[in-house]
Amino acid sequence: MSRVLITGAAGFLGARLAHRLVRDGWEVQGLDIVAPIDAHRLDGLQIDYLWGSCHDIDRLKAPYVIHCA
């Protein structure tokens, strides 16, 4: 599979989507303004988690973006 970026990855919808995509073999990059220690919905999930804003476009490196923020 390919790489996908999920904005709002620590939220309910973003986290559910991240779990599903990882299970389906996608490489997931998650972006959220929630600190990693508080992103409990993503516990145990192997993703590249970025703590920041959508305005940090230089950090976003994925061909597909799903905006859940």
C-alpha cells in the first residue's frame, strides 16, 4: 500500500480511520494539535505521529491526505 496523512488523527474519527488503514496495510502519518501523551485513541498503533498544526505544511509528506481535523 501507500502512505496517507490523516489530519485530526487523535480525534474519534481520525483515530478509527488510522486503526483501519494500518490494519489494511497502509503506512499512516497522523497530524493533530493534541500532544502525543494525550493521544490515547492511538495507543499501541504504529504510525508516524506529528504534533502540530495543518499550517506546518513542510512536515506533511504523504501523497494522500484525509482531513478529519
